[in-house]
Amino acid sequence: MASVYQINKGINKPIEFKGLKAQYIAYLAGGLVLLLILFASMYIIGINLFICLFVIAAAGTVLFMIVYYLNNKYGQYGLLKKAAKRYIPHSIKFRSRKIFIHLKKSSLPEKI
């Protein structure tokens, strides 16, 4: 007897939309919302419609180029790893030997 349930083949795969993966979809969506707000504010101020359209089209093109460049360069988690790398210390300084004196022998790795 055939099963009426479909198997989801996308388990543990990142969300992908037109080649954009993971957080880059949100970056693009946020940028487009900001462009919409920018267009509305420029139009309400009274700037010529063709100038508004040209500025928004140019900014939208730059937005798409940057987001797709970051997506291709860093991948799904690369940009997050790059941001986290800033918080790794370059060196660790110890002012005393207390930490090494109080180590238990069992916590040290054994020689093979």
C-alpha cells in the first residue's frame, strides 16, 4: 500500500532563495524595505519622480551586488564567523602561576 505522506528532502538544509542562503535573504529584504522608505520620503519631500527612481534603482542595484558578493564569498556561515573572529583575543596574559599550580593531575592530557 502506498503512503499518502510525502518525504521532506530538505531537512537540515539552509533556506535558499534565488541563490541566496540563510541570513543573506534577510539582509536583502531589510535593504529593500529601507529603499522603499527612502523612496517614500524622497517623494513626500517633493524631489522629482525621475530623480527618485534613478537614485532608488542605483541603490537597489548596488544592494543586490553587495549581497550576492557576500553570499558568494562567505557562504552560509562565513560572514557570522568573520564577525565572531573579532572577539577572539590575540593573546592571553597571566600575571601569576596560580592557575597552573592548582591544576589537578587528572585534568591534564595523558601521553600516548
